[in-house]
Amino acid sequence: MKLAKTTQWIYSLALVGVLCILFAFAFALPAKAESQPVQPPREQILFPADFRDFFRFGEEGATAAPKYIFAGADYIIFADDDVLTLKKADGNVLTADISALSKAHEKRFSEFHTQGGTYVILSDGLSLYAINLSAPTLTPTLLLENEMALASAFTILNDSLYLKGNYLTQYALSVTAEGLTASNKHILTDSPVTTGYRGSSLFLLTAEGNVVTPSDDGTQVMAGNTSFPVSAKPLSIALKEDHLYYLGEGTNNTRAVYTINLSTGTEKLLVGLTNPSACGLAVSGNTMYVAYAHPDTTKKQFIARYTLTQEIATLSGEICAYSSRPDRLSETASAISEYEGTVFVADGKNNRIVSFDGTAYASIPLDFSPTFLSVSKDYILTGADNRIVLLKKDGSFEREITGLDEGERVKKATYASSEKFYVLVEETVQGLPYYSVSEYRLAEKQFTKDFIPADKSERVLALATDLSNHLYLLKATGVNVYDAEGKALTAVTGNFSEAYDLQVDFENNIYFLLTENRIGIVKNGETQISILYNLLLDYPYLKNESPTAFHLSFLEKPCYVLYSGFVMKTENVVLSSPVEIAVPPEVDLSAPHDGAEYVTAEVGAVFFHFDLSVDGTQNPAALGYERITAPTTYIYLGDTGAYAYVLGGQNAGFIRKEYLTDIFPEGEHTAGVGTPVTSVACNLYRYPLLFSVYQIKDENAATVTLQKNTALKITGEVTHEGITYCILSYGEGTTYLPKNLITYTTTPTASQSYTLRTVQKVYGETPVLYADKECTQKICELSDESRIRVYAVKEGVATVVLISETEDGVTTQTHGFMQEKFLVNRGSNVGVIALVILLLVVSLVLSTAYFIKRKGNLPPEDNF
């Protein structure tokens, strides 16, 4: 068909328009953002409490001793004559080589803030250097050179730099493209200043104890220099608001920190220092630092941290590698263990066990230096050499475990969740090391030596257990695996020469602590180590530290790693954890369940449970786990792979299938007797678990309630968690009710003789109808108007039928039992009652006729 020209123009314009719109959209669409690598969560240092407190002096280019110290709001600087170290609050550490500076004078520091960052001014007694703390590297740049004034003190106030030589000289500070510069501005009055500090005003302390205060513009020294008493020779000075702090040296090289209230002129001893190596003082905010640079580098060199409150200083921490403080470790801390979130460390040199529960630190003192450690729910197993000690969690002594021979040494220990400890024992025979495993059972208090006999073929490096009570022994050529009875299972073979510790997760994956700060994994069924994680990625200044041991939490993801002097916690290691496993879609916990099946979990099985108390329609993740200590029946919901999903109590969960037996369907349950009726109104449940999350709901999400005396058919019985339930057909489904709510005895027939009785309270006690002759299973309480048919009375208990009427007028009968004392007589039987009623009526009629006739024969009454 040939189009008209007008139509062709219209189509052409439309096509052009469409193309323009497409181009516009194409250019308008935002460019696809490049994916950013996901940074792992930062590793957390547990010991010490503040990761900034851990620092090794004299190693890896850091200062050999904190001989000189200065502090800012978010950093500390310390130096000796060769190296300056900047330790920032975020954990970064930078160093600068200052070996070319003069060693003839002490190093002094001051701080200068600019819009471009923070500078620290360093004096070596001959020249001044500016160091930009905001730069990626520390580079001292010359600020002033060969100034005679640099022989003593300098300080900074606002934008002015003050130097003291023969005169107090003021320089103006400015920042240019080349960096920080200083230009001469004023020459002030002579003042023998020895040291100084910047604050809201400028204070300079002389060796004689005079405090000199120049004016802000630097034009004069205020008249009448104030003189304060000084108890010791000032070695280092710092200023905070209206208090001046100084580290002073007294007689016999005794040292202390004093404070002078500049408003009142009073001096106070703040901290007495028994260590004569104290040499530096710094104050920043509410924190005071005292540096200890012992001349013998083999002795402890550290920085003590104090919290300042008014004129009180409280020791709050130490910056060093090792310490005996509650949150610190010695260099010989050798073993780590964890149970339910509390971490325990064997702290050898400090003769103690330290722990941290996430909130507080605790310490258990010992009379020996522990070398191994393992913890259970209630106990701690520790010791050294061939000594094994069992402690309670509170630190109290439980018992000494004997059985090892002289010359045998325990190297490591581990806990099995079946309440057993295993210890790895080493013994040298004719120069060859032998390795065996001994077992201690908590319940039996029994020690079994050589549970795994000695083996000299290869060195055993470590041992671990899994939740199934399998025992794993690490060797350079593989991992030997044993069951709970000591029987050898299939070993994992491979090249494990770089591994020196191991742990096993809940799925029997094996994790290894490897050289070069790495953690690897061999997944269940594999033999190849895969590298999972490189430790200490976020702490560059710790990158050369080597782990001693590690511990994995079975339940959650944390991995705890012990180093020489500190403990690190990371959540970047474990690939899987039961808390991450949710109920799979094919296992619906909320749907009504016809024909429940039941399984029995064997002793030793582990039940990972969910909490369904809030909403049974959710698919939650596992909250925790518990070991099965006695055969336990669960309701079987289905399985996925290695695990079966089950119900027990108010919890759903999963159990490894190899620990489950006796899976049987509904039809194999013990059948009930007769056709019962319920004795009370009650809710219907889809499982034999009386929790709201298992109540059956109708189409309107309303709870289905069984009316009193409803006839039901029993299809079987099941006992679950100590309660016997009847399995009942209800409509097209199945429901469960406790057996004590079901009446089994057939209602007495009409031909049986009975007596009508009524009930009444006895001394205020309410009559009760029971479902059993023992009067223990209550059906309902009775009122005084209740109609009762009594069929028999024996030993004070009556067999009765309660006559009642439903709301729609239908008369119902409920069979039961009650105590005789509540019954009131109303006749022997129906025939007797009818005869009595007839005689009463005849008697009443005759009596009435007699009185009427008699009244007619009486004389008239007297009138008064």
C-alpha cells in the first residue's frame, strides 16, 4: 500500500522523535557505579581493654625508650635521641629518624594548630623543627637554626613562639606553601626560663620555682613575677587550665608528680613514683602520661596513663607490651579458651588465669605458672608440666588430677561437650618425643591415661574436639580423627606443615592457625587447605606479630587469637555458624500438620534450637545448642542434607540425622479405647506441645476452641516430654490433647439404677468433677444448682453423671467422679421419688377437703 505524502511526513517525524527520546534517555542514565570492595569488620583487641595501650618499645623502628613525651587530643609523641614515634588514637603509628639532631640537649615539644592541621614543634637545644602530623609521613623540617635561645625552653601561645636565652624572644608563626615559618617580632625582658607550656595564658616555670607570665601581645613581662614553692627539681612540665603539673626529682633520686594551683599558688603532691626511671610528663584533656625510660633496656619501659579529676590522679592504664594489670597479659601467656562468650587466658609469668566476659575483667591467682587451659560450662582445667588442676569457674579449687608419670608433660588441653577433657601429653624416650592423649571424665571423676596410646612416629602439634565428640590430632602430614571411645576414624591427609593449631566448627570443618598470620580451612570431606583470612590487616603496626594459639566459638562467628601480650577478636574467619542457619522453606513451622512423626535423639546428639515464642510464622535462626544427655523424643518436621528439623518444648531446631532413630508414622502409635468426649472446653493444637505458637487457627486467624463435651475419635496416643497426649481426628485434620482432658469410660445406660443428688459447698470448699477415680484430673467446678446422677459410691468417691444444658438448649451428660462429702440426698431412685410425690399430692388434697368441711360446721364468731 502506498502512503500519502502527509502520512509519510507524520511517520518520519514520529520516528525521529522516538530516536531523540531514546538518545536523551541514554545520555541521561547515570553511569554504573564501580563496586567498592567490602571492608571486613575491624578486629577488636580484648587484652588490653584499649588497643592503644599495647606497644613494644625498641622494636620495629619504634623508640627504644619513651625518654621524652608529649600528648595531644588524639595522639602521643615519645622519643629518644634517635627515633621519634607518633602513636595516633586510631591505632596508626608513624616514626621519624631524628638521629641527626643534637644529643647534647633534651628534646622539647610544643603544639601549633592551623586550619591545615596540627604541627608539633621539636627542639633539640640548638634548632627548632616543625613536624606536620597531618602528613602521611613524619618529616622534621627546619624552622629556626642556631638560636642561642634554644639552649633552654620554648613555648607557643596563639600564633607566637617564645624562646628563652639571655632574653625572652617572640616570633610570629605562619603557614605558607612551603610549610611552617617563623619571623622575629619582639625582644622581651630578660627572664631565666627553663621550661614552658602553652595554655589559655603563657606560663614559664624557672628552675628557682618562679612562674613568669608574659602578656598576650608579647610586649612585656607582667610586673612582680609570682613565686610558688617547689618541692622538687622540675624535670618536665605540663599545663591544664589553671593547674600546672611537673615531674620533680627529690633527694636520693626519688621522683613524683606535683600540681600547682595557679590561682591560689598552693602545691600538692599528686602521685608518688617509686620507679626512679620516670623521666617525662604530658597532659592532654583529662589524661596525664608519665614516661618511664629505664636506662637498662632489659627492664620494663612504659608510659603510665592517669585520669585527672580536679587535683586527683587515678592510674587507668599502661602503654607497653606486657603488664600485670587485670586487663593485660605477660609475654608467656600461652593458652586461650572460650565458653559462651567468656574468654580465658593462661597468663604464665603473672601466675594467674585472666578472663573477660564482654563487660568486666577477672583474675584467678595460682601458685604456679599455667601453660595449658581449657574451660567447660562449670570448670577450668589448667596446669603446667605434669600437674593437672581442676578449678571451678569462680576460681575455687576443685581437685588435683593425678595419673601422669614423672617426665610426662601436658602440652595442650581441650574440652568435649560430653563433659570430658582431653590433654595432649609429651614424653621423651631415648631422645625421641612420644605423644599420647589422656582423658578426664567430669561426671565419673575418672582419669584415663593413654586414652589414645603414645605414638612416636610424628610430632603432634595440637588437639581439638567437635560437637559430635570426635577428637582431632594435628600433625604435619595430616589430622588423625577418633570417636568418643578412642576408635580411629578416617584421617585427613595432606601437607599441614605450616599449621600449628586447629579448631573444628559445628559442621566438622577444620580450621588451622598458619604461619605468616593466616587462618586456613579444610572443609568436611576435603584435604586441601584454603586460606580464609589474613589477621591484623587493620593494625599495620602489629603486622609482624605472630599468634600463639586461637579458639573458635561453636555457636557464633567470633575467633579469638592469642598473641604475645594481647588477645584479638575477629568475626572475619568462620564461614558458617548455626546462628546463621534459618528454617528452610520446605520445613513450614506454621502450617497445620497431619500425622506427625516422632524421632528419638540418642545421647550425645546436639540440638540446635530456635525460639518460636514470639511468632511461629517466622523462620528464625538458631539461638543456641544443648547436648542430649538422655534419649529424647522429638516431633519430626523434615530434613535437609545432614540435619533433621524437629520440635521439642517451645523450641524448634535441628539435629544431625545420624543421631536420630525410631522415625515412625502416626499409624504405629498405641490406639486409644472407645469413643470419648472432651470434658472441658480447650484450644486445639497441631502438635503435642501446649504453646500458643502451635494452636490451630481458622480461616480468620482465630484460635479454634473445642467446645465442652464434643465427641471425637482417638487414633492413637503419644508420650512427649513426660505428658501423654491423645491423637484425635478433627474435621479433615489431626489435633492433640492431653490425655487427662479426655473421658474414656462409657456413659452409664438408662437401665442402671441411680440416685438424684444435689451438691453443696463444704466449709467453703467448692465441689469439683474429676475425670478419674483418684480425683486428680479436674474437669470442672460445680455450682449448688448442678444436677447430679449418682450411680455408685465407694470409699468416699461417687461415680456420677453431670446433667447440663448447652447454649442452644441441647441437654448434655458428662461422666465423672467426685467426693461424696459434697452430695446432698434427694431420694433413692426415680420410682421412689414418683411415689413420694404422689402420696404428698393425695395427702395435700385430703387435708384441704377436711379443713373446708370443718370450717362449714363451726359456730359464728363472737362480735366485740
